Amino acid sequence: MANKAICPVCFHHCALSEGQTGLCQARGNRGGEVVSLSYGLVTSIALDPVEKKPFSRWQSGKYILSVGTFGCNLSCAFCQNASISQVGEEAETDSLSPERLADLAKEFVSRDNVGAAFTYNEPLIGWEYVYDSAKLLHEKGLLVALVTNGTAEPEILEKLLPYVDAMNIDLKTWSAESYKKLGGDLDTVKRTITRAAKSCHVEVTTLAVPGISDSVEDMDREAAWLASISEELPLHISRYFPRWKMNEPMTPMATMEKLCETARRHLKYVYAGNCY
């Protein structure tokens, strides 16, 4: 580890030599310390319905200014945003300072905008940009949302939570083994959900991917665990469609119905997504 800097942001703790970039492609050792490479560099921005994030029990009927950068600390073969989440500094970006983002969000209030959502790629790997922007958004009386895979270390989460009003957290599978294959960690995500639910509005999304997260038995265990936090914690079960490196056929509607029926045995609010 001599002359290497350790990234503190997620459980991977990449040990990087000068000039190296972490597996998330958005942090690197520059000048002897690990820094964000995506700060203020936006790949995507749109005024979205809140329900698109998805949130079904928070600010319904409103809009939120959604912003993404690049990179991710997971490598899901079925990623729906691989063109920005699975790339690094080569991504096509525009500069957007926290000050300008807050001003833009304020300008869109006249269009029923409630604030800003950090989404599209994984926002927690670039937490510094989220943190600086969120403070300014709150100063302007606006709300802050994160759409995240939930794999930040506790210290990062604690810094952000005072400035976060809502989180939609991906719980990709109830299988710890399958999580490892995606480059993630089930226990880390469970810890994030538990902690965040004490501080802000939380909704959870599970994409029902064939062979990975479509087990009725696993959904029964997942929903029971979520209910132990709160029976009113909303769960979105979304239908998988072929994306990026995964060409398995879409999740059958019969499977979706069974998963939702199972989850509703434990949770009050269960929503089926992408069922068109």
C-alpha cells in the first residue's frame, strides 16, 4: 500500500497510486489524495415528474430537476444507464456548478419544480457535488432527492443526510452471492436503508431480473425485512427489459404479479413498474 491513497467513499476502498482511477471511474488519486473526477460535470439534466424517479408517496404530481454525472461503483450487466454509469472522464459533459444548479432549480419552481434529484448514475460516488449543491438548494427552500444504489460508507451518508429530503434506494437482490456478482454488497445496502429511513423519506426499488432477483422466496424475505423497518415503506418492483450486456427475455408478467402479491403480504405500499 506504500504511496497509495485509499478511497473512503464505498466498501471497495480502492487503493490507488498517483494518477490511477478507481473502479467507479469517477474518483482517482490526484496529487496524493483521492478526489472526485466528476465534480460539476453533468452528463444528463431534465425536469422529470417525481413519479419517474420513482417516488409514489412523496411530492406526488410535482416535478424535480434531475441531474446525473458519470460513473458507478457497481457493474450490473442489465444497467439501464450504462452509457453514463459505466464510463469515466471520456464521458461527454457540461459544466454545472452547485450555484448554477440551485439557481436553475429555483427558476423552475414556476413549473411545479420542488428541487433537485441526483440520479441517472450513482450520485454517492460524487458526494461532494451533491453535498455542496444540497446545502444551496436548502438555502433556497428547495428539496433534495437521491436515487442511489446505497453503497456509501456510513461517514459519507452521515454528512449528506442533513441535506437530503428523500431517497429511492435500489435493493437489487436479496441474495448476497448475486450482489457480489454485481460488484455490490447486500449488508451495506441494508444498512443504508435502515439509517436513511430514520432521517428522510425512503422508497426502495427492486428490478425483477430473471435468475437474479425474481425469486418469490427471496421477495418474501426482502419484504418482511423492509416491513421490520416500517410496513409503510414503499417498495417498487420494476420489470426488467434487456439492457446493456444482458439479453435475457423480459420478466414475465406472471412473475411480476407473484412478486407483488408476495410483497403485499408484508408491506402496505407495493408498486409494479415498467409493466407496459
